[in-house]
Amino acid sequence: MRWLIQLGEWFDRRLQIAAPIREVAEHPVPRNTASWWYVFGSAALVVFVLQLVTGILLALIYVPSANEAWSSLQALNHDVTLGWFIRALHGWGSNFMVAIVLIHMVQVFLFGAYKFPRELTWIVGVFLLLMTLGMAFSGQVLRFDQDAYWGLGIGASIASRVPIIGPAIVKLMLGGPIIAGATLSRFFALHVFVIPGMLIGFVCLHLLMVLKLGINEWPMPGRIVKRATYASEYHELTKQDGAPFVPYAIWKDLFFAAFVLLAVAACAIYFGPFGPTGQPDPTIIQTAPKPDYFFLWLYAVLSLLPPSLETPALLIGPVLVIIALLLLPFLSGEGEKSWRRRPIAVLTVLLLAIMLGTFTRLAQSAPWSPHMNAWSGAPVPDRYLHGTTALERQGALIFQVKQCRNCHALGEAGGQRGPSLDSVAVRLTQDQLIRQVIQGGGNMPAYGKNLSPAETTALVAFLETLHPARQAPARDASRDAALAESQGRRAPAQP
Amino acid sequence: MPNENTISRRGLFMKLGILFNGLVATALAVPIVRFLLSSVTRGNANAYLSWVPLGPVGEFPEGETRLATFRNPYVMPTDGKTVDTACWVRRIDGEQFQVFAVNCAHLGCPVRWFPQSGLFMCPCHGGAYYRDGSRASGPPERGLFEYPHKVQSGLISIQAGELPTPGGSAALLGKRPPCAG
């Protein structure tokens, strides 16, 4: 053992880093920050390191060329020993990293850690979040499959809406006029050199500030942050109630980091790698691209926003969100830290979480997307055909052939773009049905030009049969009145 | 003691050194920026667009809409399959054509043609278009993008080469189909 110590001393005489490392490791932290709530930052760092390692491993095989990327991913999945596992680790690591960074951010927000003097730590953290999302998106592009191809198209469509310089941004983003080899290469450069380089720099800055300013003390209701007195109060706190970071607090970080790595590995083994889906061949248009998990909420927002609001929301929304995040520590740099005394902060987090969660959940089923194969794939339920007339059956046939089923469900099969039609006859009278079919309206195209009068009659006859057994179809009350009136007029007057 | 208004020889050299580096950096920045923006400047000069043939007119029956593919005029050797692009060709009658981009005018997903109902439908956010490309329903704010086309000696060609996007490519936006929304 003695020779090891001597070797260590030999190096340290030249490097002189043992003392600063010891100082960092043993810097006092407030005792109650040795909490399970304070482990997310270090976990994010550990997953980032995992991404760096697995990313480098993938780069040993992956070819960033539009011609070969897809087949090199296939080789990783099927030919290279454990290639699938490294891909799965990288893919799941990405999901975990976004999730942990978001949780870390919420914790920092609720614990008031962004307040004086840690404003810049928060701002650097906001950039770290943006870069993490940038890595997630560019990584999805490198998995150069159908989803990546059309996902880039969606990105280009959004970018093109920027006034005046939109088309230029698109060409800069694509590296040419279309999504092609140059596009993949520049996303490779972003994903592998530019963003990770910036991430490493910003992570160092973030950590440096955590060390220089000290970890945020556990927020106590009533302990108010004031610029004038905070530094001395914090100093007093660590002096009176401090404990060395190593080993007093670090063991929880170590346990949690190991647990997260284990969870990533478990997901990788159990669920396997993501894709690649079909080849990135633009002539194959039988595809319904969907973004990766953390962008699903955006997919939902883009289909639910009214068309006129979409461009402003897309272009101004993100800018406002980023500005709000950057301004936060300046707008509330002092005052209460504890979430117990900050109801609006708690409500904001809840609101955002419910919003993003709802949109993500909706996007998983995507009720706004037509089911492109429902018209030929989903049969009309038997019960809707029993005891029907020839005309009504003809109508059922037209209902299928004219792709009505792609947007309207019958018996819970079919699209959900429009309302399900199982009881449409209860909602709409014959005249209303005819009008809706011919003129469209709401979200429905007008079918007037694509249906002959005979077809419309048959279709509406079928639709009129769609009502629950014991519920009468809707009828125009005025029609009965008009009928009765005309009959009354015709009937001979009673003496 | 050097007074504040004088400048030492080494101080001058340092400043000259910074100036020299600044000049070299500026000189180098010009080609670097030009390289970075080359895809934009080339696009602004419309150098990407050219006429590409889709095939003999006879391949497109009158009154029908068919999928055609063409090779993008601007190609790099590493482009792989991405150089081939699809488009919808509608032959109204005789030499009257409409050629639509497959990209939905909303966010660019590939629309599919359903001849039975005479509609183009988008699988992403549910945009729908009539047979003439005009908007039928859903989130798109306009009709399908239309490529300029010409028929010469029995061959139909379109002017293509750029990804059609809602804000881009003036050539494709020139003729705006009537917008129902």
C-alpha cells in the first residue's frame, strides 16, 4: 500500500489537485439538505454521462449518411453483439434525462432555490433544459426513419412560418432545398459536437455555482430571503448546522444515481431499443408519423389549436415561455422560499403538469387523426344491418365506400375525428342529416359533389336507422304540425 | 514611471497583436459564414428549382388522380432514398392537369388520396382537401401546394426542387387555391 500512497504523492506534487478536491468534497452543507429531495441534479448528471458513453459507443457503428444511417441502425439492432442494448440504453437514457431534468427543475422551483443569490444558476439551468430538449429532438432525427423524415418536415413547416426569414431558416435547417443527406449530417453535427459541447460547458458552470454559492438550504416557512442579509445568514447556518457534503449527504445521491441507472437498464432490457420504423423513403406515403414521448404534447396542441391561432402560438408561445423562465429569478428574487407559503407557485406547477399530462395522454390515442384504413378494415356491426331494407343496406355500403368510417366510429370501431354515429338518428332529423352530408360543416368536408342524389338518399336512410332500440329517432316537430294542419284543412268540417 | 498618456512598446505590440488577430478572424469569418449560409443563398437565387419530367401524359387517365414520383433536381451523393419525392397528379381532362405536393399545408405530413370520396386526407392532424386541392376541413389554413406544370410533346413536367412549406417557396405559393376557412 505504501507504494500506492507514494505514487499518489508523486502525482499530486505535480498536479496539486488533492487539496482543492478535498475542499470541495468536504465543504459544509446545511444538514437538512441531505435529503432525498436533493438528489435529482446529480442523477441528471449521471444520466448525462451515461448518454455520453453510450453515444460514443453508438458512433462506433452508426453512419451519419442518409444512404446508410437506417441500415447501420438495423445492423446495430440485429448484427452487432449487444448493439440493440446500447441503442436501448441511449434511447431510454434520453427519456430518463428529460424526465429527471424536468423533476429537478420543479423541485428547484418549489424549494425557491432560484432566488438570490442563485439567479444565474437557474438561468444556466434553463439553458441546460433547452439543450436537453435539443438533444432529444436531434437524437430523434439521427434515428433516420420515417418518423424522423416526416418529423423534420413538421419542423420545417413550423420554421417556415416565421415572417420574412422563414424560408431561409428552413434551408439553413435542412442544409439544402429538401430533407436529404445534408440535413442528417448537420443534425449529426449538432447532436454529437455542438450541443454536447455546450452542455458540458454549461454543466460545469452550473456545478461551479452550486459549489461557490452553496446548496440551497431547506426552505422553512417564514424564513425570508433578503439580499442584504442572505449571505451572512447562510454562512451562519452552514457553520452552526453544517455537515461535510462527503459523506454526510452524498450517499443519497449515490444510491439514487445507481437506482436510476438500474431503471434505465431495466427499461432497455425489457422494452428494447426505439425503432427504427420504416425506411426514410419519401415516396412511401402510407405513414402516420408521431413524435417521441416528450414532444407528444406539442403534437396534441398543434391539432387542437384553432387554425388562426396556430402560427402566433407556435412562434410567440415558446419565446414567452423562455422569457418567463429567464425573468423568474428577477421577478421574485427575494421573499418566501417554502412552497407552503407560495400557493401560486404550487398551482402553476400543478396546472402545467395537468396540461402537459392531458395533452400527452390525448396524443397517445390521437382522436383527431382519421383512421386511414377504417373504411375497408372495420366492418359495419351486424346489429346495424339486421332487418334493414335494401335501400338502407345500400346506404351502409356507401357509408363504408365513401370513407365516412375514417372519421366516424360505429360500434367503437373507426375514426374519432367526427362524432361516433351509433345514435346519430337521435341527434339529427332527416333534413339535418341531408344538409350535413351535402354541405359539411364543423370539421366535416362537404360531400355534395361526391354523392349522387340516389347515394345521398340511401346514405341518409341508413343513418336514420342508427338509434338505440327503445329510443325514437329525431323528428322535425314542425313537420308533424304542418302535416296535421294540411290534413285538418282537408278534413270536412265537423257539424 | 510611464505616465498614463504614454504607451509602452510592449503594450503597443500587444494591442497591435489583438488588432492583427481581429483582422485575420474577420477575414476568416467571411468564408466561414458564406459556407454556413450557402444553402440559404443558393435557395434565394432559386437555383434549386428546375423542370422535372413526371412521365408521358398517357400514364395519367383522365378524371383520375394518381401518385407519381420524381427525382429531386438537386442531388448529393449521400442522399440515398431521400432524393425521390412523391406528388399527386390530377388529370382533369385533355392537357388540363393539377399537380399537388404530398405535403399537407398544415405541417407537411403526407396526404393520401381517396378516389371514392374524392378527398385527400392527412393522417397527422386530420386535414382534408377536395379533389381540386382546396381546403375541405381540419387545421390547414389553405389548400394543397400546387407545383407549376407544363405539358410538352406528350410529357408532363413540374417545376420542383424545394420542400413545400406553408411559409416558403414562392413558386409553389403563387397560385393559391380558394381557401374555405
